[in-house]
Amino acid sequence: MTKTLLFSLLVLFASIDLRAQVLPYAKEVVKSLSSEDFHGRGYVHDGDKIAADFIRNEFRRFGLKSFTNDYYQTFSIPINTFPGAIELIVDGDTLSPGVDFLVNYWSPSIQGEFHAFHASNFDLSSLGSLRGVLRDSRGKVLVLNQDDEERKREISEESESLIKEAKDFLRFHPQNSVSATLFIENELSGWNNSTRQLGKPSIVVVDSILKKMIERVEFNIEAEFIENYTTQNVIGYLDGENNDSTIVIIAHYDHFGRMGTALFPGANDNASGTAMMLSLARHFSENTPKYRTVFIAFGAEEIGLIGSKYFVQNPLFDLTSIKFLMNFDLAGTGDEGIQVVNGSVYRKQFDRLRNINNEFELLPQVKIRGAACNSDHCAFDEVNVPGFYIYTLGGIRAYHDVFDRYETLPFTEFEDYHQLMVRFLEGM
């Protein structure tokens, strides 16, 4: 056997061994983080704290050091939550929260039975029309239906702008006279959290479950606004062969939690990215990194990147020491490869990443993208810390909804994705 062939076989066996160790651990992490016990990693039943404690225990298990006494960096947020009942009954039919309807996340509580009256987008296309719709509306529920195709064709660009303003008035304005608004849509577009609670509730309902024109609506919706909720970032690090420079690996662990009985598991977003971060922490705890390597699980990403902004404003180490940062989100698919935000900004590093992928034939593609302030890397970008934000492409569409579950997450390319990241980071 030639030395070249022997070396190639050793590389192959090492790659197989690396992949074999990675996926079972990652799956267990995602299964745990997206389970009922973690309450969607939101702010009902302390889901965020349960998740943070899980991550902290993994950091301890891998021997990561802490900049604080307990790996935590705490901060406070205002948050609107839905810890109690979420019930919507339309003409005697009880609808399913998260599947048939969503309570818009800034909504206050509402209880009681109400008469419904109807309008459509077309009816909101002028200020006069809106006033006409809301005349005699006090104490009733407005049902905003979709327009038929003929009406849609009659709506001009200018009218579209007025319709948007009218919808915003219905959603947000305290002088809106209706008790609540039901927006009838083709599908639910996803949920979120809010740092505010506004004056009037609004609810999105899927039109396919409605049997006839709504006449009466009954609500039992319990909202609780918490002005100062304490949450946390979880931060640990490993010493490297050289501690003068720092590699930073981040992922947000928070998600939307619960809307009453509806659970938002967040398996792909972002239990999977957290699993990638923890898998890399495990790898480098067993293989000393070249540079000091810091692992940060950020809280409150989904409500405005609050955790990462807080960290950058209150850093636990010198940010100028950061050689490169990697932000992982939506790591559970990969049928079409990965997207690299900031790839065109840091072209030298991107080209090296793509070359590694091509050499070892790992992912279907490594796709380049420019800067985008859409995740926790953004706060670091603003202080000139170099780094990538990476997410997988293709696969399931579940996102910000009750269907983003462990059971349906394919983990299509997780092993190869992990191997690519290890090889990229070890070559820094």
C-alpha cells in the first residue's frame, strides 16, 4: 500500500468517525430543546431559563470555562405573553390555536361574546370608507374578509397603501372603536413575540375552516404584559494554543414559547443552530483549538436581537481580539446547501470555506450573500468584528409556527455541515 493511499484512507476513516459521532448528539439536543418540557424556549413557564440551564450544563460537561460565576449574562426585557387560556369560538365552533388561528402577539386580553360585522380590503381603500366601516362598530368584532378576484383588480397602488394604513389602524390604534378584529387569510404566516402590549386585540383566522359568514364570536384570551422579565445569554470558552486571538461561535436559543396551549417548538429555528454550536463545543473540548474559542447562546434574538446587542454593549472580553465569528441559525436541513451572509464582505474567508467544501464534497453548494442585519451577528458587524451568518437552504418550510418540530426535521446535511465548519475553523 502506498503512503498516498494510506493517507487517503486515514482521512476517509477520520471523516466517517467524525460524522458518526455528530448526528446522534445533535438530534438529542434538538429533541430536548424543542420538547414540551422546554415550553418553546419562550417566556411562559420560564421556558427560556430551562433552555439556558440545559446549555449551561452542556458547557460544564464539556469543561468550558466561564467569564462569570454561572455562565450567565443576565438582562431584562419587556414582553407580552399568553400564559393562560387562548380560546376562539366562531358561531359555536371551537377553533384550534396555532393551527386555525393566531392571536397577534401584541394583543391584550379579551373575554366575552360579540356580534360580528364584515368588511373587506376594498372597503378600507379610502379614509371615508374606513369611517363608514367603523360607524356603529363599538362593542362589535370586525371580520375583515378577503376580496374576490374582481374586487382585487379594482384596487390601485394608491389604494393598497391606504389599505395598509387602515389595517395598521385596526391593529394598533387605541382609538379604534371595535372590540377586536379578525383578519381572514389564506394561511397563517407565522407568529412572533412583542415587547409591547397594544390597545385592541387582533386575530388571524384561516379562511378554509370557516363554514359560513361569521355572525358571533366568543373569546377567552389571557395576555400578560411583563415590564421587566429577566432572561440571559449563556457564555463559555475554551483556551486555545494561542489566547491572543479569539474565535467566537454563536447561536440564539430563544423561540416564541407558548400561546396558551399552542406550543411553538422551534426545532429548526433555532434548536438546530444551538445544536451546531454545542456540537462544535464538544469537538473542540476534545481537540484543543488553535485560538481561544468562545461559545455564546444568545437570548431574546426573536424580539429584536436584544441579547446580542446587550452583550456587545457589555462585553465580557475584548471584542478587538476576535479573529472571526460564526453565527448559526436554521441548521437542520441543507438539501440545497448553505447561505453565507457576509460572504462577499469577507471574500477571502468565503473562498476558503467554499474550497474546503469542494475539496471534500460535503454540501450541495456554499452560496454567497452580502451583508444583512437579520440575526445576532449584526451587533458585531456594527463594531467591525468580522464574521459569517450561516443558515441551511431547502427542505421543510415550517418556520415560526407550531409545525417546526423535531419529528419532521430532516437533518439532511448536518454531519457534512459540521465537518465543513470543523475544517474551516481548524484552518483559521
